[in-house]
Amino acid sequence: MFKKKIFWVILIISITANILVVCLDTVPFIWPKIERNFLPEKTLQINDNSIKVILNQSIEMIDTHNNNVWSDPKGFTETLYSLYVRKPQKEFKTYNYPKAYLYYGLSSYLLKNKDSINLSKVKLSFDKLLNSRGEPTFNFDKVDQVPFGLTAINLHKVYGDEKYLKFCEVLFNKIKSLQNDDGLILYRENGLVQLNDVLGMIVPFLVDYSEYVNRPEALLIAKKQLEFYVEYGVDKETYLPTHGIDLRSNTKVGPTNWGRGIGWYFLGLSHYYKATGEFSQEFKGLSKTLAELRMENDLWSQFPGSSSLFDASSTTMFIYAMDIKGELSNKKELINSLFSYISHDGFILHTSGDTYGINDYSKSFGTSELSQGFLLLIL
């Protein structure tokens, strides 16, 4: 009798373990490949109704957390461990740049189109991020969270609530506190390598905040970051930025053709260029190089020039940055190409996952709040 019980216990444990391996390891690894190669997604055609589908999906997306690519599938043991530490991971993913740029894309699109009904929905969601005194309700400890300030500026333009400007002041003071002896804001405090990511995280906010509340100091801080990167991190012939700069020797490290990294640099550069007209050579030079690195469908990959797999994040960031002054002559053609990657339910597809570090990039692709936000900025 005892041996029979032992047999059933071992059998149940074995079956449970095998089910977990299939669910947590095999399916997450193999399903994206099946989906990409054998189950082509139905996509939208450009018309007013499809724009509404994209908009409605984006509004739903701001309060959901389960439709976005972040990291590559993990093995069985690592997945179980990540479930154990899920709470801090969830907070990190929720209050981060993808969500921030989705809010910004939505608020900018709705402002432009005078859609007060949907803007009130975005406001209701965004207001959960700050209290009545403008203090963040989340743990604000990374430059990745600074882009939330772009939406606060948009909302203040419409509603005039001072808590939005107080929130922006909190962000600005945090940025100032992170300056090192050379006036640089590092991607991570006390880091030995500066990443081009930081330019897309802080420069757009610094530029817009400076203009909106007349704070020249914010613009000077933004210029300092760009000057350093242009001098030490940008190729002088192609104007492509390297992913990182070793601060001990000011040596370029990492690739110059990581698409989203180019996008982060281009994002900061374009906002500053639009406001001041400075860095014109770098802006126009990079635009020309990227035009030469397009794929056959006129869009861009995760690694322009050395990859042919479309990446929604690099593509949408490039189009937005190039069109910062509304002068991109082939924008309509680019949007036409882009729509072949927008699903029938309003998601833009094929965004590469979050990066682990220099020369360590995700191989996973999926939907993302980041690309969804930039799609709305383009539209």
C-alpha cells in the first residue's frame, strides 16, 4: 500500500513537472516561431476606421500589462524563479519608458485631433502615477521614467492643473541631482559606460520643459548631453551613434547600427534640433545615412545594414525623428509600408525585446507600448 502511494506521488510530480516544462519553456520558445512563419497576421488597410481601431487598442493598452514583448523566453528554472520575484519586475516594467511613450503618443495624438473624450480617459489613467502634490506614486529611480513628464506637459496644456508642472519639477530636480562632475547624466548612476539610450530618455523632456516653463537651464543640460555624445560617440562620416562610450577613455563601445539605440540618439537630437536649429549637420547626416540603410520595403530592421528582420521600434522612432519638423517628403509612403505590420486588432507588430546590455540584444519580437506610442506620434 505504501509503495503504491509513493508510485502515485512520483507520477503526479512527474506529470506536473512535464506540464510546467511544456508551458514555461517549450511553448514560449516555439510559439513565436510558429506564429511568425506559419500563421501570418491579418493586417489593417489605411482608412479612418483603422485609425480608430489603433486608437482604441492603444487606450486599452495603457491599463494592461500582458501584451508586450520584454525579454527572451527563459528556461524552466529561470522562469520559476522569475515568478518568485515577479512583483519588483512588474513594477520595473510598468513604470518605464514603453508605457511613458505610449502615454505621450496618445496624449499628443488626442491633443492634435481635439478628442477631449478620449483624452479624459488618458488623464484618468495617467493621474494614477502622481498624487495631488505632483509626487510620483511609483518608485522614481531611473532616467527611463523621465519621459512620463512629456505627457504631464501635454495634460497641463489642456487642464491647467498645477500638479502636472509640480510632477515635471520633481523630474527635473532628479535629473539635476544625477549630474556627475562633467555635467553628464549617466544612464545608470556611477556607471562606467554612457549609453545613447539616455538621450532619448531625458533630452525630449528637457527641451519641452525648458520651452514650456521658460527654464533655459534645462536646455543647457540637454545640450551638454548631446555635445558629449556627438564628440565621442558619433561616427564622423555616417553620423551613426555607437551604443556606448567608455567614460574612462571616451572610447566608443558597442555597435553603431543597433536600431533602437540609433532611435534613442535620434530622438534626443531631433527634439533639440527642432527647438534650436543646432546640430543641423548631425541631424541631416544621420537622416541621409538611414535613408540608405532601408530594407526593400523602405523600413528598417533591428540592425540596419546587417539584418533584414523588421523592427517596429527602430522604424517608428526613425520616421518620427525625421519628420520632427513635418518636412519628411515620403512620410505617406512610409506609413503605407508600416501598415503591413499593423494587426487587424490595432497592434503594431514586431518590436524587438528589451536590451540586456551592449552587444547583448533580444532575439524576441512582439507588440510593445513603445512602438504603439510612436505610431500614434507619426499618425
